[in-house]
Amino acid sequence: MPEPGSKKFDKRRAELRKDAEDRGIPDRHADDDAKERLADDPKWRPTGPRTERGRGPKGEREGGDRDR
């Protein structure tokens, strides 16, 4: 799945933004419309951290063993 900030995600957001502008949505609102449409589509939602480091400091993580 494409993650926010990836090239595929950015290309899709640009396509949706252009589509919104073609539908007559002003430029300043087209980006918000594109973000909302991406957030509504489960294929384009972020999946969360992929590594242990992405979960944050060991002492602040919920659940799990602190000694690991």
C-alpha cells in the first residue's frame, strides 16, 4: 500500500486535486478535498509504524515487555 509521502501517494493526490479543480472547486480547497478522498479510501490509508523504532521509546510503548 502506498504511504503518505511516497511517490505513488503524491501522484494520486495530484490526480485527485486536478479532478477537484476540474469540478469547479477553488484551488485552495482542492487539496483539502483530495486529502479527504484519500483518507476515505482504505487502500490509501497509512498502515502505521513498520519497525519497533517507529513505535517510539521502549519505556513509553503500550503493552509488551519493557526488558526486550
